[in-house]
Amino acid sequence: MRDIQGFLRKGVTEIEPYVPGKPIEEVQAELGLSEIAKMASNENPLGPSPRAVTAMERELRNANLYPEGPCTLLRREMAKRLGIDDDMLTFSNGADNCILLVGNAFINDGDEVVMADPTFFVYQTVTKIMGGRPISVRLESHSHDLQAMRKAIGPKTKLVFICNPNNPTGTIVRRREFDDFLTRLPEYVILVLDEAYFEFVSDGDYPDGLDYIKQGHNVICLRTLSKLYGLAGLRIGYALGCKELIGALNQVREPFPVSRIAQAGALAALEDSEFTEKVLRNNEEGLVYLYEEFTKMGLPYVPSHTNFVFVDLKRDSKEVFEALLREGIIIRPGHLWGWPNFARVTIGTMEENRRFIDALKGV
């Protein structure tokens, strides 16, 4: 095999590739199963909005044309909904790509980036790609330990990532502790709030990142249309912040980051409140059902503010994962985050939730 070490950027060999949820097609091919319930990647089990599907089908006839790079219509519509100027947000190829934009715009070689452990893996990957140094702070009771994270901030710190709600645990940082953390944050540090799951939060003590942006803080807020709106396959996410921070992201953004079909689908999805209300009802019903069943089975779980549950299976989750695969059910084993007995389970349709529980009991 050819040795390419001399060609690689510094630190690339230290990066572990991101491990996504096992694809449906792969399981079907390996096990010869026709019906698969994928409860591993926090996707919307109800699919995309019917209005979005119609809009995307209509836009397909324009697939020969380049997309409108700045996503002007979509950006203006979202800005109007959020009550901000349209130069305070930018759209890109999924929220994870927005994380890459943040890295490209702000992380220099040797900069330190503080984050929780475990949390969304891409923060660490992007930091290493840019030559930065990830500073990981272990969760406390499955939640961000903001006091310990504040102590981890030093003169070389450039960014702090807070995933709120946190992936994979589903917990939230509450307003009082967040306010205290933010007031003590040095002016030379940018706080990046990943709010990919914020639409699922019903807790009144949740600190909405947009409020802090409007107050003028050094905050970048990352959001997505993958979860609530069921558009994960389109890869469409956005970042919010003051115009200066967003301007920096636009300077490193690709020329055409969001396809014409994705923009059309996103605009239509935003208008379909009936669909999103249905998604939230399904999610709440599924959470209650899984909580009840886990309790009956004696399996501790972390109360979730998202569309997934982090549950203690009380045995090696890899073994449970493999056994459930043979039943046509995909979950996410917890060894990926250093909790080998835990698993992250996405809320499915009620039929999928019941099928999962029946299979889990068998395992």
C-alpha cells in the first residue's frame, strides 16, 4: 500500500472517521430482510411534509440550473419568522457543514476548543482538521458541566461548543446556569450553540440561543431542517448570529451549498404547521410509551428533550444491537460514546416503537 503520510495535513491521522447509523440498505443486503425499522439516526419517522414533496417534485424540472447560492428567498422567509435581519443567518449543506464553516472561519493552528464529552462528534473532528486542540469536559449526570467547562477555558481558547439539547444524552442546559456561564465567558471566545433538536423542547427553562444573539452576545446558533421537518436527506442547515460573525461564515461558504430542490422543499416545509404539529404529537406519544416500557423492564433511561432516548440496557449494547439487527431493527450502541451498556434509540412511529420493545424483550 502506498505511504501517503508525507502528503497529509498535520493532525489528519489523529482523526477518527465519523460513524453514522447503520444504513437500511446495508442491513437489507446483509440479512435479506425486507422490513427495517431504523431507530439509530434521529430521523423523522413520518417522512417529509407532503407540501415539501410536492414542491420538490415541481422543482425537479429546473435541475439543469445552478441553485441560488445565498438561498435568498429561504433566508428572507426564515429571518422574517425569527424577527431578525436576513444578514444574520446563512444556510448551508446541513448543520454539520455549518460546523465546518465555523472551523474554517475561526479556528487557527493551536487554538483550543472546549466541548462536552460525550457530545456530537463533529466538533472534535473539525477542530482537529483545522489544527486546533479539542478540550473535552466530561458530562455530569449526563448533562453539560458548565462550571467545569468554564474552568477549562484559557488564553488559547477560541470557541466553546454547547449542544443543547445534547446528543447523545438528550439533556438540556437550563437558563440560570447558562446565563451565569455566558456572563463569565471571556470576550475573545465565541460560544457556538448547536440547537439541532430545539423544536422538540417544551421545558420553559430552556435558553433559546436566538434571544442571546439579539442581545448582542458572541453567540453562533446552529439549527437544521433535518429533524422536525424530515428533510435530513436534503442536507439543509443554518447558522444564526450577528452580521459580522455570519459574514465570516459566508466568506468560507461554498458557492452553491444548498440544491434548488432542497431550497424549494424547505420553503414549503416551513409553511406546513399541521405536519410539524403531527410530528411533535407522535414524538411525545413515543417518548411516554418507551419510558413506560423501559420502566417495566427495569432499564434506567435519561429523560429526553429530543426525538431520541438514551437508555441503559444493563449489558453490552453491541450484543443487543446485533441481536436487534437480526429482527430488522437498527439502534445506536453506546460504546461509540464510551458508555458500552447504553444505547441511543430514536422515537419511531408507534408501530415501530412497539416492534422495538417486543424485540428488545426477546433479546
